[in-house]
Amino acid sequence: MEEVKSGMVTLNDGKTRPQPIKLQLSSDTLTLLKEELVPVYQEENANELINKVREVVIQKHEKTGLGISLKGGAENRLPVLVSKLVPGQAAALTGGLYVGDAILKVNGEPCDRASHDEVISLLKSAGSEVTLVVKHFKPAAVFLNKDQQAGNNNNSPMEEDSSQFPRLERQWSVYVSIPLLFAYLTRYCPGTDKLRANAFEIVSVDGASTGVIHCDDSHSLADWIRAITNNISSLLTQMIKMSNRLLIPEEQECESNTFREYTSRECESNTFREYTSRECESNTFREYTSRECESNTFREYTSRECESNTFRDCDYRIQFGIFLCMLQMQTRDWVRCDTVFKLYECMFKVLKDPELLDDRQHSCTIQTGTGEKFYLSTDSRSDLLHLEKAWYRCNHNSIVKLKSRTFGCTWRGRLSGLTLDLEAGFSLYDSDTKSYKWVYKFSRLKGSSDDGKSKLKLHFSTETSGVEVREVECTNLQTLLFSIHAFLSAKLASVDPAFLTNY
């Protein structure tokens, strides 16, 4: 259920001092609002006039002059600005001038780059009728208004004249707006494994950041994180449903076959975030349908370059890929991959406290059959459990589609093929005699051992309660071991539906 809420927080963007900010959460956007002084003009047509270049004609009085004060000039790298209009005198009576107007021309003479004294001289020699070309400069109006208020004694309030000063009102303006689709949340300090105290940051898919948002207490922090991640999850679910409408039923079965990994800016490639199709609470890995709009491959976004690590389904085989490229929101960006690993040839492991390499509490490793090892972390325990659950679901779907896998090996010195089949189990095929030498169900495997190099011993139970040991040699031993584990997990899930429910 999408949430809508707002509240006051403190923002530290790393550029200015911490400031109070209003945080507004909608179904698809997180908006930060900053309170500002905004000039409000009382005439009905004033707001339209001040946004245009205007021409104002002033009839100068011989005794009183124009009744205008000026500030700025080229020497200050500013246009000459109207700083004050004397009530009841010629300039104020026109009703067309405002404090904060920049003087561009005097009687046709350009003065947008003139010095203060040059403009004063032009006005004094202009005659009884002065034609000014002006354009309003809002920042100057706010500054001059505040300056004038500060210069007045509390017992001598300013004379109210709508033509002289705009009224200043405090209004909330948009400081930054972050679209939540594909956005992620992180609590870690940049470049460290330290959690921020009662603070978090939201980063959008294009790398835009809210800055560090500080909450008053842990309860407020938890409430904001829950609401934001819930809306991110809802958006992702809607996207998957919409994409599935474009797919044939066979392809729709793979909703949970793919993961998208975003690394937070501060922890570069150490943080994987899981986004499951229904459970997107934690900004870690996103699950996608296997070929939805050619976006079944996913990217890793590092701190500054928006890079990516991905899982994808390709030709009915789930693969884990690492992308190292700048984010470009085009179709081709989703299909370029530097390195790809088949998911069933990898091992996923949730780490216990003694196994952690740093202060991050919720970490795991992904080890590939070719020797690569990725150390990953998430922001919370629930994130890690979601990732583990999605991994086993993805592995199950990939094995169901793959059905079988054969590895080249030797048995008793003869060239053979060891086949892993989801239905048949283990079988060894002799290439010379072109026959199967032995076949065992997965359920009969009692244990295994290996020498860490190429030799593998498989221990199978027999009908007479004995144990038969089959030894094979395989040059790609690690990949074989991980594949056996993947097939056993998939088989367990097939015969026990509660297996995937528990994960």
C-alpha cells in the first residue's frame, strides 16, 4: 500500500550548513522543500509585468526631482537597481516601478553596463520627461526589502506603499525532487562501513541525491525508511505487472529470475540491494521478469559513475553479470556486459559475525566457479533475507528451465560425461562404449569429498543400506561442485514447496 506523508527533517547537503527541510513523500516521488522569502506584489497585473522588459515614463517635477534612489553599477558587477521610491513623488506616482528594477536604458541610452555615477548623470540631464526601460530583478528586491526593514527603527515602521516595496512572504519551494522508481536508500557514511546516526540518503537512478537527511530520533527514522521503501516496492511491482502484459505467459513465469544491484555512493561496489517483485523494502536487489523490454540485465551503480552488478536470464539460463559503464537510460545499456557468470555455477552464502570483514553487519558473499569472490552487504537483516530468498527462487527457476547439465570428466581413466538431471539425478556416460555406467537419484547422495583440485568422490546409498563411492576427475571442479549444490537445492524446492516459502 503506497504511503503519502510529510514532516520536518534536517538536511546536510555537504555544501551549506544543516538546514530545516520539509520532506514530502508521494506515491512516486520524494520532494525536499526549503522555506524561502518570496516577494509578493499586490497589484493584480504586477506579477506579469515584472517578468518582462518594461518601459516607464516619469514626469519629473522641478522642485522634487524623480524621487528615486539607486544602488549597484558596473563597478560592482551589477546592473543599476532601484533601491527606493519616495512615496508621493514622480517615480512612485507612475505605479510602474518597483524596488529591485534594473535600469536598462535612460531615454534610449543603454546603461545595463554603466557605472552608478554614469546612470545618475544620465537621469539628471534627461529633462522633464524621463523614459526608463527596466526589468525586475527578484533577488535584489528581496535583499533591498530586507535591508530597508533592518534600517527602520522598531518605533518607526516603514511607510506602506505597494509600488515601493513588494511584500515578503515565507513560502516552501522545491529544493530537490527524487523519482522513486529504481531509487535506493542508504544509511552508510560515504566511503566507510559506519552507519549514520538517525540519518539516511536517497539516490535516484540518474545519480541525483537528496543529501543526508537527519531525523529527530530512531522512531522517526524507521518510519520514514519504511514508508519510502514501501513506495519504491509498489512502483517496481506496478512496472513488472505492466511489462508482463507485453509478454507471453511462458515468459511471465520468470518474474523472480533476475536481480538488479545498486551500490550506494559511499560504499561503491560493496552493497547489493534486493528488489523482489513484491518485497522491495530495502533498496538492494531488484527482481525483474526474464526478458521484459530487453531490460532483463541489470547494472551496478558505483558511487560516482553509476556502475552496475546484475543477474539476468538469457536463453533460459540465469547469469550474474558485472557492468562497468556510465548509466545511459537506453535499451542498449541493459545488454552490454563485461563479465557474466551463470547463476547455478555460483555459491551464495550469508556470513556470520565472525566471518565479517568490516563493521557492516548484514553481509554475504557470492563465489563463482572460476574463482571470483564478491563481498556484499545490505542495510538491514531483512534486506539480506530478501536477497537470499530471491537467490534461491532464481536458482530454482534457472534449473527448472535448464533441466540438465553435463560435465566432461574421467572415470577409471576413461573419458566420460557426468550429467546432473533434475529428474534422473546423477548419471555417468562412457564415451567409448556410449552407454551409462551408473545412475543415482539425488536422494541417494549421502556425502561427497574432494581434493580441492580435480578429484571428487560421491558417496551414494545402496538398496542394501551400504554405501558406494564413485570417484571422478574434472578439471572444472569448483563449477561442478556449485552446480551440484544448485541442482540439489532446486530438487528440494521441487519436492518440498515449503522450501522456497521459507526462503
